Amino acid sequence: MKKSSQSIMSKYSDKSMKKKSSAKVSAEDLPLMANYEQRYKGMSKEVTKEQPKPTLDEKIARRESLRRSQKEEKCESKRVSVEINGNMYLLGCTENISEARIRKIAALTNDILSNTKENNPGLSNSKINALALIDACDRILSLKDENSNLKTELMYYQQKANLEEERPEPTPMELLANEKEN
């Protein structure tokens, strides 16, 4: 390889560094060869730049803010102890889901599991759980179908009511049809 002042190898080679070090050139004057980044869970942190070290007061403030946020999270959630299929579970409830709703869900789950266990006494717990899940999914699909049918029926009656409101007077054809029926 031919050495020239323009080649990259000569620019960053050990010989050129020794020549520059004899001229008392600092490392800050040299161009960076690469900019390294450390990526972890979607966050990037540049490694080549020095991060300022936090002071003791900043560390204490950050720790206190973390503790406050954890306390606020603990205050928002409550723990509810429920029994499902003979096992005790500790479930968390938040503002969106109340304790009573969690107890209803647990009671329904326990009911589905116990019914499946009674109908299939020789099966293992894992198979009973799978059958109970299939039963619950079947119930969900049946309720969705029923909900869809009720929505369709509701739209039909709403359109029928809108049509009756729009023309309160019967048309001449309707009058003739009514006369013939009477």
C-alpha cells in the first residue's frame, strides 16, 4: 500500500501518532475515528462524550423523587385476596377496576373451573383449565353474537321510529290500502 498524507491509514497509524505526540498535540485536537453509541432497550447513550457526574444533592433529589413516585403508585393500587379453584391469589386493583369487580371476576372464574371439574372428574388440572378457558371463550363469543343481534334490532327500530316521525300523514296509496283492508 502506498503511503501518502491523504490516506486514512497514515492519518491514524501509530507512526503518525508518534510524530504528532512529539509535537505536543493533545488527543482533543485529533478527529474522532468513530462515534460509539450504547443502545439498550430503545435508549441511546453516547459513550464518547463524558457525562457530567451528578452532585450529591442531585443524587439525593433523584432518589427522593423515585421514592415519592413509588409511594404514589402503591397508594393507587390495593391488593385483593381471592380463591380460585382452591388456590389463593393476591390480585391488584386500581382506580379503573374496583375491588368488587375483581371479586366478581374471581367468583365467575371459580364457578367456570368448578363446573368444568365436576363435569370432567378424571382430568388433570391443566386440562381442566384449558377446558374452562374454552368454555369462557365460547360464552364470550355467544354474548358478542347476542350483542350484535340486539344492536341490529335496535337500529331497525330506530330507523322505523325516524320514518314514522318524518311523515306523520299517510300517503294516498296508504290511505287506499287502509280503506281496502277495512
